[in-house]
Amino acid sequence: MPQSIASHLDRLLPADPGTRRIARELLQRVEDLPIISPHGHVDAAVIEQNTPFPDPAALLVSPDHYVTRLIHASGVPQEKLRGSNTSEPDSRAVWREFCKAWPLFEGTASGYWLRTQFTSVFGLEGELSEATADASYDAISARLLEPGFRPRELFKDFNIEVLATTDDPLDTLASHKAIAQDPTFHGRVLPTFRPDAYLNIAHPSWSANVDKLIAAAGDGGTGYGAYITALENRRRYFVEHGAVSADHGVRTPATLKLDVADAARLFDRARSGDATAQDRDDFEAHMMYQMARMSVEDGLVMTIHPGSYRNHHEPTFNAFGADTGHDIPFAINYTDAIRPVLQDFGTAKDFHLVLFTLDETVFSRELAPLAGFYPSVYLGAPWWFLDAPDAMLRFRSAVTETAGFSRSSGFIDDTRAFCSIPARHDASRRVEASFLARLVAEHRVSEERAHELIVDIVDGSPRRVFKL
């Protein structure tokens, strides 16, 4: 990519020269700090086995719904980017489609991450285009074959200290155990308990998942009590293997406290296939309350990622499955939805509840006031569609005047794209430096204090919030 864009020392920093000077100095305080990534989706087995990365298209295009959705919106069929049910995609052909579509990414967060990766990770020079597709494909392919371009070597090169994965409750965590016991590996790869498919009775495999869960970790029973016990036992197993958090990708942040008898009746109706739509909503909300109760007891940080209409386009889902670019945000309500949990656990000792949103309207209206009162509540960093420079600045502007800086989680990259991790964290650090520089320039924060704040935002907050 052009040196003046992807490698410019002042990228994402303020345009005003005086404010930019302040931002540069703030960035220098944190740009070399280690990366703390307490929530993401990299497969631990890739790190354990030091698996070579696949070809450029399989690494950077086909699995990345941030990328494929915009190309698809321009009229390119999904099968040209992902293949079909009967055939694998031709990687070089996929890469050519991507390079042809490259101008579509100007101004997008995806374009920024990719530009940074191409320059700083892959060493590409020049702009991508249809004409340079084959040359750039060959250059990246050659890089991927280098002995030093393996996950473990890059983990060290990227200066990653902590990387959390996202894991099924019945995962053996064998890769995590192997990594933890390997004296040659000096980072931390931590599992994260993700029970969505075991809590949401609308999930097509819910009943079968419950059978497996109870068989693996229950107390010998078959009903609701055994189900709860099995979840508690599996959470404990995760804690014993290094987990610090439990993550919940729910449709809404609704929580509901039911007595045991009512919850058991809902559970039994679901198991028999007689649950109504209201039953499904009530049971998931109740299980979110139960997850909060369990977090109070076992210490796992509870993170909630709501507000996405999953698989919005049914034909695409049927042909290509989930996570293929058609999850669409919708408006949510946190104040009422989360109240049952906060009534009972909002002031509980050592309970950490990190609330994320795809609905920017709740940042200043609901989330900042909640985090500004409840000791348990922390503001999740801008996520998914909001994981972008301007959106991150809007987040800081929306929440800081009410909740300050101490009530936020620190940056969360939430990515499956391992090679994008340093680009994402670098962008976040530049945005934080830019926001703080404006406060200094406006004489709202002293420059000395801003230097302390940015270190805490980048390094202190994720360690504190995720109990690292």
C-alpha cells in the first residue's frame, strides 16, 4: 500500500497540528506495550500446532464476513468468494475478485485493517488492483511459506501477551492445556466459556446439546437440576484450565429471575418440543440470570454481546451457513433488560459484567449511566460494526462525560483474523491518543494526566476488568 497511507506515522491522528503533536506523544507512551486480547475467536489449535496459514484468499477473504459482505453487495455472487456446497473456491480466482473490488473498501474499517496488514505484516508495496492481483497473491503466498511466518512466531512478533479464545462448553481444552504446559511458549492462550447453543432453546441442536452436556457433566439426573449442575461443573472445568470469562452472544440482553419450579417447567416443555416463542425468550432470559449467578460464585467475568439479527438472509444461510455477512444490528434496551441481574448482583463483590452493543444510541443513554453507578458494570469496547475509528471516537465522546475512563473494558479485537490483531490494537491506541489529545488541547485534562490515562486505557483496563 502507498507509504503515505498505510505507513504514515500520523494515520488516524488529529489533523490540527497542535493537537496532533500531543497525540503523537501520547501514542509513543503505548505503541510498544504488549497486546492484551481478552476476547477473540482464533482457534487455540492453530497456536498449539503452529499450523501454517493457508493461501491468501483462504486466509484473508473467504472466511472474513467483513470483506465478503461488501463485495457481495456490489453484485458478486457468494459462490465466487466462498465456493459452493459441492466445490471449493479457486483461491486465485477469489483473490482476483477481491482485488477487483478493492476500491470498494476505501473509507471502511476493513480497508484500514487490510492496508495495515498488507504493509506491516506481509510487506506488500503498491496498491492492490485487478492488474496487480496475481503479483500480490504470489507475494503473500511466498510470505506464508517462510518458516518465521507461523502462528507461534507471529504471536511473539506481534507482542501478544494474552490471547483469549471462544470455546464450546464441552471442549476438552486439550490445545489450551498443551500450550500452558509448553515451556517454549511464553504467552497466555486462555479459553472462554461460550454456552449459547446450550441456553437458547431455539437453537436447532439445543436438545441434543443438552443431552451431551448432562451426560458429560451432570449429576446422574435428566431434568433441569442436572442441566444446571452440568453447566456449573463445566464452568468450573474452564476456570481450572485458565478461563477468566464467559461470553454470551444473545439476541437481546433480557434477563429474568424465575423460581426453580417455573424454570423446570419451561425446561421440560422445551425438551418435549412444546415450547412457545415466549417460552424460548423467557428461558434464555432466565438462563442469563443464572449465568450471572454462576459468575458471582465462580468468578468468571460475564460479557454480553447482544443486538444482532443473525442470518438475516435465509437463502444465503441455507447455502453457505452462519457468519457469512448477513447479520444485521437492531435496536436494543439495556436499562430494563439487565435490571433483574443488577438488582441481585450489581453490587456483588468481584462480579464483573461487561456490556457490549451494536446500537450506538444506548452508549450515552443507558450504558454509561449504568457503568457510572453499578460497581459490577463495565463498558464493552465498540464491537463488530462499531469496531472502526470514527465509531470508537463516538463511543469515547458518548460515555466519558458520564462514566469517565475507568469504567471501560479496554480494547477488544473480537477477531478470527489472527494477522489483523496488531492492526486493530494499533488503530485503537491511535484513536485513544487522538481523543485524549483533544481534551488536553481544550484544557480539560492536563498533558501529564493524559499520559497516565492512556497507559491505563490500553494496559490497565483490560487487566483489571478481565482479572488478568
